[in-house]
Amino acid sequence: MVKRLLGVLSYVGMALVFGALAVRFLKPDWDQYAIYAAWAGLALVVLYTLGQWREVAAYFRQRNARYGALAGLGVLVVLGILVAVNYLSARRNTRWDLTENKQYSLSDQTVKLLQGLTAPVKFYVFDQEVNFDRFRPRLEGYRYSSSQVQVEYIDADRRPVQTKQYNVDTYGTVVIEYMGRTERVTSDSEQDLTNALIKLLNPQERKVYFLSGHGEKDPSNTERVGYSAISDALKRDNYAFDTLVLAQTNEIPADATVIIAAGPRTDLLEQEVPILSEYLSTKNGKLLVMLDPSDDFKQPVPVPRLAGLLKEWGINATETVVVDLSGRTSVATVPVSAPPYPPHAITEGFGLVTMFPLVRAVTPATDAPGNRVGQSFIQTAARSWAEVNIATLEDPSKLAAEPEKGDLAGPVSIAVATAVPAETKEPPPASTAPEPASDAPKPETRVAAFGDSDFAANAYLGIEGNRDLFMNTVNWLAQQQNLIAIRPREASDRRLTLTANALTGMFWLSIFIIPAVVLTAGIYTWWRRR
């Protein structure tokens, strides 16, 4: 009688469980009752199973039952391992980017910016829902690099209120919001997204002035010798630029962040030197000098005033040309510098090769006044030297290092930087404005000098590390430490260009020759077996 009752209860329990499942799909508003029915049905099934314990025990005494139990246990173990692996992979993500240019990995600059965030950054993607996948890989990388990054995908057609709120009028617009400020980009490239983030983190645009009037490089010139490409790079780091003729203004503009002398062909005028000297000494100025060797090996053109100004700040611009016989280039006067570089904030973590078409040795000065101590941050290979007798460069077959005649043995320093803290003054009265935040950089006078200016020209800016080296130097001078890093790179152009003859050869090879070889091999094998 009890067994018959338990059998009826088991059927009732199964009916309740299946009925609850049907209610969940067919009548969702009865979901609460379905949960009660499911628990009641489960309890009846368990009660029936407990009432049949003798039959269950007898079944498991059989050999087949034991084998089945072991097999079931093995399946449960495998399922447990799979669940554990999936759980760990969801919690601890690891990515590998095997592309040559690391186009699916964020650059060092982007990662550095993201890890330095002190407040949440929100990325709003406005597009049609079918196009969201175009943005996901890149923005997932941003979110993976920092817990401060939040991403939201908004269908511009279905949510018109929010679309109008952010003034979005184009599909594919990404609105970046940080501390109440917003920037918009219509691209999914890392370079555009990171540039917008830089503007949000540094809302104050800084001004770079290129000295003019002495044959310097022109920041708007698009020719091989121009600086138009490096000017674009300055814009991406939120710098504005302009030219400055000191002979006309007789003063440094008040909004100047960095002054750049890019390859002057003649020396400074006598009245220009005191202006620059006062700017550096009293206003914590920032100066970058790129001083090329003379193009005329027979009659070099000296620049004593500019060289003297650099020497006052611990930098010695020698009258030499560096010769590099390391075999990295086919021209002995084109040194290539490679990591590891001398330790300095400009080259910290810098693992790219740089090339300098024609460079002079620039070394730390040993007799600089006070605490103006220069520090080298770029140098050439060991198999190089700085040639003092420049006239000998006209006959490369006779090149040889002669230290006894004044040549500087390699590795040769070709870039030096000097940082001098601002002089301490009397504390201001209590009624003055509050002091800046404690984490703000202390004002310093900073000077950097290269023995070459062509490395940043349009013709050579495509060299692997030239652009990043120039921008790192400018950011170091401007005391923008968070921008000193390797920047986003464009994907490599992997197109294969073929001539007409090559195309014809590929046609005959793929359509006739390879199939004929395979057919011939098959016929030969069949004939041998026969």
C-alpha cells in the first residue's frame, strides 16, 4: 500500500515539475506559482526515491551499476574541470597579439594614460546596433587596461533623446566624457581615441614656438626637409605651434611652453642671446636646440653664440661629425642608435631604433656653472667616433679614428638634457592665492639639445623611433610626464605589388603547371602499381 502511494506521489511530483517548466515559458506572469510547484514536485520525487532505498542499494550492488557510477563520476569530474577553467578565464584574461606592428594591442602611451586615471572615463558609442562590433575589440582593450573605463553602446535610432543630448549627428561617433568634459571622435582607431583622451586629461592647450630667421626648419613645410608631420604630432598631444622671430619681437611670448630651434643655419643675433638667457633663468623656460653639423665639410660655419648659450646650461655642442662603422647603414655618417639608451626620463622604457642622417657630438659640459649638469640620453654605437677634422669626410676610404688628434671615441653622446629646479623664494603672504596641488610638477628650467635636426624632418620621421623620441623630448621639457611613452602606430601596409610578368607567371603556375605536376604524379603512381 505504501509503495503504491509513493508511486502515485512520484507521478504527481514529475507532473508538477514539468507543469512549472511549461508555465515559465507560456505564462510568465504566473512565475511565482511555478516556482512553488517546482519545489513541491522536487520534494515529492525525493520522497519517492527515499522510499525505494532497498531497490536502489540492490541495484548498485550489481557490476554494471558500479561501472555506470564510475563513468558518471568521471563525467561529473570533467564537467567540474570545464566549469573551473571557464570561471578562471572569465576572471583572469590574458591576450596575445601576434601581429607584426601590434595593431591589436594598446600602445605604451595609451596604457600609461589609462593606468594614471583618477576618475571614471565613459565611452559612449553612438551607432546602429549592427555596427557595434566594429568598436568592441578596441574599447574592450581600454576597459581591460583600467577599471576606471566604462563603455556604453547606444543605438542612435532607438535612443534619440540621448543622441540629441550629446549633439551626435553622425553614425559611428564616440563621445568620451571625463570629469564633466567631453570630446567626440568619429573613428575606432586607437590614435584618435587616445588623442581625445589626452585633450580631456590636459584641457589647457600648450604653445610651442619654433624660432625663425636663421634658416630653421619650417613647421608648415610639407617637403622632405619640412616639419609638417611633426607639427601634426604636436597637435595630437594637444600642443599648438607658431613661429617666432626674436629679432622682431625682442621677447618671448607669455604663453610659450617650449621654444624650439630646429636646425639653424646661421648663428643667433647678438641681441637675441640675452632674451633667451633671461627666459631660461628667470621664467623657468624650456628650450630645445637641434644643431646640425655644417653641410660644407671644407669650411664649417660656427655658431658661437648658440653654442655658448648651451654651454651655460651644461651642454657642449662640439664642432664634429659622428662617423658610425657599426654596419647598420651603408653610409658611415648616418649613425643609428638602438636600445639600451643611457638612463633618462625621456628614454625610459624606450625600445625603438632611431636614426640621425648627419649628426655632431653633443656632450655634457664639464665646466658648467652651478648645478647645471647635463645628462646624455642618446648615444651611438661603440664602433663610432666624432671626427674633429671634418674635411677628411670627403674621402670615406681614408676614414679612421685618431684620438691623438682630438677625435672622440665611441659610443658618442649626440643628445643631452639639463634640468635645473627653480630657485626657492620667500613664502607668499597668507592672503595670496592657494598653493598648487602637491602632485603638480615643481617648476624647472629645462634645456635639451640634439646634434641633428633632420631626424625629425618629414623624410626621416618614418624611422621606427624618431617621432616618439622627438615627442618624448618635448613632453619632458613641458613637464608632461604622463605623455612620455611610445605612441599608437598605424597598421603596416602589407600589400603585394606585382608586375604584369609576375601576374602572368602566377596564372600559368596555378592553372596549368601545378595541376599538371599533380596529374603526372598520379598517373605515374597508378602505372607503377599496375
